[in-house]
Amino acid sequence: MGKKTFWFGITLIGIGILVVAVSSTFPGFVVGGKKLPGPGFFPTILSIILMIGGIYEILISLRTKGVKKYRRSFVEYCKDWGNQNIFIVILSLILYVPIIKWIGFIVGTFLLSLLLTIRLKATWLRGIITSVILVIIIILIFEKIFKISLPEGIFGINF
């Protein structure tokens, strides 16, 4: 059994359940007496996809045979580049919501995207370009198409 794959699957399912639970508390959306998908629809769909992926990972881990047991110390585990990336991504996602409430969506998303892009060994120029494009696409989708206002933060930047 592949332990990493198994626990990755469990984590995906856990995150999916947590997001479904939180998004079920979002208010409904009714227009002209018709009930439409509200703000909880998109996170719920993504969570279902995450849970399906988690089940798949668990099944793959149960089929894996002959996995070599290798024990590493916690320090060695933390020195691994991939494990550091996982920790940084999880930490940045946890801090993302408080950060965008404080400094605003545009600046917060740009900085998060830049941090993660640079961490994945992209050049600074590529990181900046990717982050700017990401912010523009999200603004176009949510503010211009769906008319959802995004947090402005202390800088008051909004398009």
C-alpha cells in the first residue's frame, strides 16, 4: 500500500467534506421566485471533484504492492523540496483569505501567485507575468461577468 498516496486521498476527501459543509451554510439565491445556484454551488462542485480524486488516490494506493519502507527523520522530511512546497501551498491557502481582506484581492492574489510561481522555480519575469494575467482573468470573470465585487483592502484598488 502506498502510504503517501493513501493519506493524500484521505486529505482530499477531508478538504472536500469541509468545503461542502462550509458552502452549505451560504445563503440561497432566488430571482423572480426561481431558486438558482447560489454562492455555494461552485465550491460544492469543486469539492465533489476533490472527493472523487481522493477516492481514486486511495484505490490506487491499495493496489500498489511492494512499496519499500523507508524511515526518515522529521528534519530530513522537512528538507525535501516537494514536502516544503506542500507546506507552503497549504499555509498560503490558509492565510489567503485574511490577507485579501486586509490588503485586497488584487494585491493579495498577485503576491500569492508570485510567491508560489517563484517557489516552483520560475523566473521573476515569468512569475510577474503569470500573476498579472491570473489577476486580470479572475477580475474579468468575477467582477465584469458575474458582477461580484472582490475585497478592496486597505489600498482600495478595484477595477
